[in-house]
Amino acid sequence: MHYRFEKDMSACGLTGFISRNRNRVDGEAIMSSICNMDERSNGQGGGFAAYGIYPEHKDDYAFHMLYTDADAKEATEKYLDRHFLIIEDDELPTRKTAGIVDPPLIWRYFLNVDEEVLHMNACDEEDYVVNAVMFINAEIPGAFVMSSGKNMGAFKAVGFPGAVGRFYKLDEYKAWTWIAHGRFPTNTPGWWGGAHPFTLLDWSIVHNGEISSYGINKRYLEMFGYKATLMTDTEVTAYLFDMLLRRHKLSIEVATMAIAAPFWSQIDHLPEEERKALTALRQVYGSGLLNGPFAFILGHKDGMVGINDRIKLRPLVAAEKGDILYIANEEAAIREIASPDRVWMPTAGEPVIANLKPEKDIVKEAPSCIKV
Amino acid sequence: MKTIDAAGLHYKAFNEQVRAAVRAGEKNIHLVNVNGQRFIADAMPGDDVKITINGVPGNDLAVFMDGPTVIVNNNAEDGVGNTMNSGKVIIHGDAGDVIGYGMRGGTIHILGNVGYRIGLHMKEFETQIPVIIVGGQAHDFYGEYMAGGVQILLGLNSKKGANIAGHFTGTGMHGGVIYLRGGFEQHTLAKEAAIAPMEDADYKLIRKHLKNYCKDFNLDLEQIMERDFTKLAPPSARPYGGYYAY
């Protein structure tokens, strides 16, 4: 796991899709889509998030771990063993792939939390898991949590995204939401932990752009127990969404208005009620405002969201085909894997939201004919 | 006519084929299965070369182009006509952001909608006057830092009086002219752009350009001319002069 402290011109590519009906597909399509935009990355980071991949472990926290050495692994396992019930652990399957060099130890754990421990700590279960992630990343040298959600996982590395996908055998996983990123690091090193997506619990985020408010956001989040340790600006957005959406229970629409707030000059022209609401939101979450260019795709257990900065400094295109929503930097990345019924460019600062249908509402249709 | 298949090709290999065809004297080239290949017709000379694209071309289509006519039968992505010098781009679908960025000559005709920062810092010199005409709506920062040239926004599918150009229209504008067919709210206009009176010469200019546009898309010019136009022009050629001058 090497570090390369270089500065390059920026780009980054992102793409993702979600089947609202929870139809799971393997990783071939998402790899084709992100590879269409290889020009946007430079081999200094690639990564994927997939949802619905561990149905046999859907109630366990799936920890994907990166370790620089055996000591880091030993220390982390000691910690996990003390604080969690380890249901299962194994090496995350990988294959030797051209373009992926010097991999760290990559391990996977399915974890449960003992209710008695929660009770003794007077702690919410998800907060307990967040604290564990923060502790491992900040306090155990050489150990980094790639992902920590249920029935989902992140897969990231230094390399072009296509090679990263092959390395992690994504052709062998099936997911209803796939998100991908090709990195072109700008201000921070290209290293395994710094590749996208950034995750916490079941939140995963990929980002094209630059969070110039990183310092303010980082210090703000520290007050709530979040520690930014991964040396990439995007990390703060994962924690910010966890705080706004899970802990403060804001809707995605309201959270987006907080992080990509309209300008005061625009707020001035809104009807009284909206003006008051947005003024309050900007006052409360002033330090959560994200400055600088961004296009995001946010994945979570119930859906997928695409968001642009408020003045559209990065490209973002959405498309729909049947129950599937596609979001990508470029229309061609979507057309690489689908012939959509509708393609549109979302308005700056307005989220594109797709939610999974609740499992009980999905009627499994009998196939009307067999395709040859 | 020569057909070149882009399926599965990286833009470098693909554009080399297109370039070789033009060098060999081919005047009518069809590109098929295009999907995201960048820089098509970049810096390409040849007033009599026609390139037809089926599929979605990638970013910076016709960048630095100097003569040819490019027809896109689908949507286009960002940066069409970046610093283009002459020639024509005709897009039958929508186009993305920063169309005609720094454009210095030639024509871009788009039938559908466009994204943000259309005509960003386009410029003119004597007889080199670039023209961008958009049939649908535009998003924010339309005509940003515009230094010259002509932009016409038609809002063909918009209701009469609807705001067709987003916010911050004409931010930093210090040259050229914008014609909006339809209304917009005063507060969406940047302070560097101002409403100017429509005169006979303006209608003449609009008619001249729209005649050409209507021919490309088979539209009825008189029907388009039924609605009023608003003219936007910069009141100052140096809006930021006070900031930096000593």
C-alpha cells in the first residue's frame, strides 16, 4: 500500500445505477459504464460500492478492511473481538490483476453488536459502530475501514477502475445498487484508503470535484465525534450525510439545501415561508455548507441520490429505463450499458432521488415468455 | 461518402481514422456507434467537409475547429465548439455545459435544451462573429463573461413569458449581444447585462440568423418570429475596470 504525493489536474469520473425493484445484477455493467470515462481518471484510484450483495448476512455489519501489515490486522482483530460478535471472517476475494500493484492485506468481517454492551454503554447501535470505525481509522496504525454497512460493501484500490473491479472479482457479486468512481487526485495522495467511495455504515459517496470548505467541515464534524483520517476531502461528505440524514433525521431534500444552499441573493426573492426556512437552515448548518465544485452520487440502504453543487461546476446526467435510475458524469457512460427511455440534466443543487421499493411491495412477475 | 465505425474505439484511434479520411480528400463522412469519444473534428480545417455523427459524441466536440460542418443526430455532451474558429455544428438533441466556450467564429445550432454557461467568454473580431442559437431553454450563467458574438435563445417549448435562461444571465458580460425569445425575471439578470431597445437592425439580424437555423431543423421562421424578443447588451465594455485600474 504505497503513497504517492503528487498533484495533477482535476477530473474524476462517477457513475451509478439502482434497480428500484431490487433486481440484482453482477458487476459487469458498472465496470463497462465507468470504463467509458477512463479519460476522467489517471489510475491513482478506483472504487465501487454495491448494495444487496450479502443477503445471507443481511443483518450483520460487513466490515471491509485494509491493513498495511500483520500487526495492524492483529490489533484490529483484538479490538473487534472485544467490542463485537464476529460472526464470520475471511480474506476478501481478489485475483491477480495487471495494473493493481502492492495490495495491502484485505479482510472481511461480518459483525454483530451484543445488545447488553449497547445497554451498558447507553448507546445507539449505529453510533456504536460509527465510534468503532472512527477508532480503528484514527488509532490503529495501518488499519483502515473500507466499509461498515449491512448488506453492502465498498471495494477500492489504486488503479484504473476497470482493473480495480477485476481485482475484487465484482463479476461474482450481485447488487441492486452499483456505484463507481475513477479517481484523478488533485490535492491529496493517491492511496488505497483515499480512493472513493467513502463510506460509513451503509452510506457511500463518490465525488467529482473539490471540497474547498474541507477545513471548516472537518472541524465542524469533529465536534460531533467524526474524525477525518483518510487524507481526501470527500471523506467529510460521507460523515456530513451520516450526521444530517441519520442523526439529525433531515430529509434528503433538506440536507441538500443545507450543503448546497442557494445564494442569499436567490433566497431574497423566495416567498416568505421558504425564505425563512432557508435562512434558518443556512444559519444552523453554516459550517456544513460545502464550497467548491462537486457532483456526488450517494448510496444508502434505501436508495441512491445524485447531487450537484449549486452553480453546476461539474457535469451530471441522469437517465431512466424501466425501474432503473442511472446517474453519471457523461451521457455516454449511461448509453454504454442502457438505452434509456429518458435522459436529462439535473438542475444545480437539486437532488435526483431514487428509492428502493419495500421488499413486501415487490411482486415477482412470472416470465411471460422465454427469451432465446 | 465514407462511414467510420466508432464502436469500442478509444478517441485517439478513432479520430486518427477520421483525420486520415479528411486528408485523403473525403468530403462526406458518417460516424456511427459514437459513444463518448472526445475531440471529434478538433482543429479540423476544410470548409467543404461534412461530418455526420450518430450516437453521443464526447466532450469538446469541434474544439478549435476551423471550417467543417458537423451534424449530430443525438444529444451532445459538454464543451461543444470550445474555442472554435469557423464552420458549423448542428445538434438535433440537447447539449451539455459550456457550449461555445471562448468561441471566436462559426455557428452552433442546437434544437433542444442546453446546460450551464453557454457562450462563456465567446468573442468577436471584425468580421469573425460567432453565433449560437438554442431552440430550448438554457440554465444559469447564460452568456457569462461574453466578450462578443451573437446568442439567440428561443424557448420553443416554453410558455409565453416563462423564464427561459435560469439565473445570473450575462454575468460579467462586456461585449456581444443576447436575444431572448420570451420573458425572464429581472432579478435573474446579472448587473453587467442590461435590457436594450430592439431596433430594426436587431430584427434584421435575428431574421438573417434564424432563417439559416430554421433551414437546418425544418422549422417555420414566421411562427418563431411571432413572439417578442428581448435584447441584452453590456452597458460597459469594462465592467470590472474600477477593480483593477490604478
